[in-house]
Amino acid sequence: MQTATIKAESIKSEPIRFERFMAARDAELQERILAAKARLGKRLVILGHHYQQESVYRHADYTGDSLKLSRYAGETDAEFIVFLGVHFMAEVADILSRPDQIAILPDLAAGCSMADMANLAKVERSRRELSKVLDFDATITPVTYINSAADLKAFCGEHGGIVCTSTNAPKIIEWAFAQREKVLFFPDQNLGRWSGYKMGIPLEQMPVWNPDQPMGGLTEEQIRNAKILLWKGHCAVHQMFREQNITRFRAEHPDGLVISHPESPFEVCLNSDYVGSTEYILKTVSEAPSGTKWLVGTELNLVNRLAEKMKPEGKLVQFMSHVICECSTMARIDPQHLAWTLENLVEGNIVNQIKVPDAEARLAKLTLDRMLEAS
Ligand code: 13P
Ligand code: SF4
């Protein structure tokens, strides 16, 4: 575990070891989390993504999708921002908050497997290869999904690009086209394809760029003809959803409605009644008339929580897959790690701080600010 200390004068002890929390019972941990939160008061804010398990989600001061939580991170005055989410989200919190604020991820192993499908070396190599066919910086706007490492956001900052989220992707891609004629979109091909399709771009002008093949596996003609080059990346959780799941649901519930996250496969989005971010999904189903029936294509924790919440209104909320699609990295944030993090803060120790190097953070902030302005 990474540890750091606050100011020398405020250190009261050595960091408390995580091992001491591993065997603690859930009910005890819940009380300890509440007690630590109360001790830290306004010095602490806890931001929670909708995919978090209920045992930690309930402790979040603010919940939201990536866009909403980014805004909170940039607005809060709290000294400590504890992120119940995954690594890139805590990085964004660090980048958008003031230098004296501290972003913390309770378990450093909480990454995003989709974000890991693109890295700086591969993106730089793709830029070099594309430069053999066209002038990259004059022709292509790089757009990175917020689900990406900070150095990729910095790459976009350096090359006139921008960041997008699942909420604002079409608007951001429009911004990108206003700068240059083509877009390189990474790392999620599904979000890029769905957004491009909604903007009226033909599928054949959105070829998949495979970074592990020479020239992305494309011909020179395909590259010249492309409007959006879609990075070969996807979310392992959302790719489990299938068009057949929708067909079956519609057969059982002809009056039912289908709502999906845009990280889902293209055919799933195409056959859904609504497509949008986690926040959009929650809002749409919550505001729907009582008695309505929903098939929801996004992560299991969100769907289970929504199903429970909607029961008193007589709404049926069904998960899209018969296979359990939980985001296993999000699930790494558990009451043990949260209690460990907070009790250390109470004792004056910072554990698991997420700190993006200054030069990288400056460039990444440029693209995040561009996004917040454009959306
Ligand atoms: P949202 O921004 O819609 O919450 O999505 C984040 C994410 O990781 C979905 O898998
Ligand atoms: Fe990443 Fe998919 Fe998990 Fe979202 S659900 S954090 S995209 S692995």
C-alpha cells in the first residue's frame, strides 16, 4: 500500500496497517466509518460512483456519473477527497482540485480494465503510423474517453484534443470536428461508434483502429476515408449484454422499455429505447410512471439498487444479462478499505493518495477544462 504523511507537525502515529481491518465484521466497520467521518467533518468529502457496492455507496456525500463527480471534485473545498470509484476517477479529482487538496483511492487496485486497453506508448505509436498517411496534428483531433489514464488526457492536451464522458460524447465529438476533419477516439470503440452514429456518420467511415497491428490493420484508403478511427477497446462488463436479451424481454413484456449504457455493443444500443450515462439511466427510470417495466443494460450494483428503490412504485427493473456483470475493479472498494483510509486520516496519516505529476496534470487539466466548457 502507498502511504504518505500530512504535515510533519500533524503526524500522530505510524500509518495503521490494513491487515488490522481485514477480519473486522461489516457491522463494526459501518460504525467505524461513520465515527471517522464525524471526526473529520468538513475536512472530508466522499464521492461515490453509481457502480459502488451499497456497503460503501451509502457513505458517499455525493454520488454521480463521471461527469457529475468531476464537477464536484473541482468545486469542493474539502481537504481530503476520498473517491469511491476507480483509478482514473481519483486522478481526475486530483487534477481538477486545488494543489493543497488530497485525492485518495481506498484501494489502489481499483483500476478500469477498459482504460488499460490504451496506453501512451500505443497512442504515440499510432500517431507516428497515422503520420505516414496524413498530417496528424492538422487532420486529427484525439478524443479520449474519461476512462483513461492521465497521461492520455495529457496527450490530448498536447495535440489539440479533448476528453469526453458518456454524457457528453456527441457534443464533444462535434467540438472535435470543428477543430479538424477526423477524430481518433480511444479507448472505447462502443461509445465512439454509438456517438458517431447518432451524429449521422456512416458505420463504414468509423473503422476500428487496432493498435496492435501495423497501421491499425487498416489500408491507406480506409484511413483517408475515415471520419472517426475507433480504438479497439471495450468494457468487459458491458460487452456481456446481447441483442437476444432484449428480444426475450420484449417478448415477455411487450410494453416494457429498454435502457442501456453507451459502452454496450452497438446492436444493444440500437435496440434500446434509451441510451445514456449511469446518471441518465437512474434519472430516466426514477422519473418514469409507476408500473412501468424496464430492462437495464449497465453494471449490476446500480441495477440492483435501482430495482429495490423502484419496487414501492410498482416498477419492474430487470438486469439485462443472465450472467453476473459486476465491475470487479469497482468492487475492490469495500468497507475494510474505506474504514482503513478514514481512520488513518483521523490519525493524521494519508494512505493511497493519487497524485498526478505536475506537467502531466497541467496538460490533462487543459482537456478536462475544455470538456467542462464545451458540455
Ligand atoms: P458513467 O460516466 O456513465 O458513470 O460511466 C462510467 C463508467 O465507467 C461506466 O462503465
Ligand atoms: Fe471500467 Fe467497465 Fe468497470 Fe466502467 S464498468 S469502470 S468501463 S471496467
